[in-house]
Amino acid sequence: MEKYTFETLSTLLGQTLQTKVDGIDIEVEISDVARTATHGEKWDAFALYLKHQNDDVVFNQGTYEFSHPDLGTTQLFVSPNSHEELEIIFSRRIQPKSEQ
């Protein structure tokens, strides 16, 4: 999960992540990465947007396992924005330099 950062994901726009829905292998494209309102001095916060073109698949809100050759495999909580777009929110507390 530590590889899923704003900086890393921003360089992967247009690339795909692999996942499964009801036993069906699905590719989802990284379509956008955007800072969220809570991003600031204390929080590293951003949204990852994914697109898919498989009309036979319905993503429900929940946790899915995603994999990518450079990022490895991890489970992420997904919220569908539409039939084609998924959103994953990342929000991590930034540790003060004195605690690192």
C-alpha cells in the first residue's frame, strides 16, 4: 500500500490495474489522480479515479484486490461514481519530522 502515493499514481495515468469482480478478470484504467480538500500540512489526501469498459460487470462499494507490475498487489476500498468510473480515497496522517 505504501507504493500507492499521489506522486507514483500520477505518473501511471493511462496504465491499468488488474482486479476481479465475481470471478471475472477486469482491467481498470487509471484516469485521474487529484488532491482532496483534506490535503494539507497534517494530511496527505487524494482521490484515485479508475475507468472500465466492461458492461457485464457491476462494481459495488467495497474492498477489491488490485495488482500492478510496479505497485504490487493490495486491497483497496472502492466507491463507484457511475457504471464506468470508480473512486478510491487515500488519506494518511503526515508524521511530524520529529517523529520520523
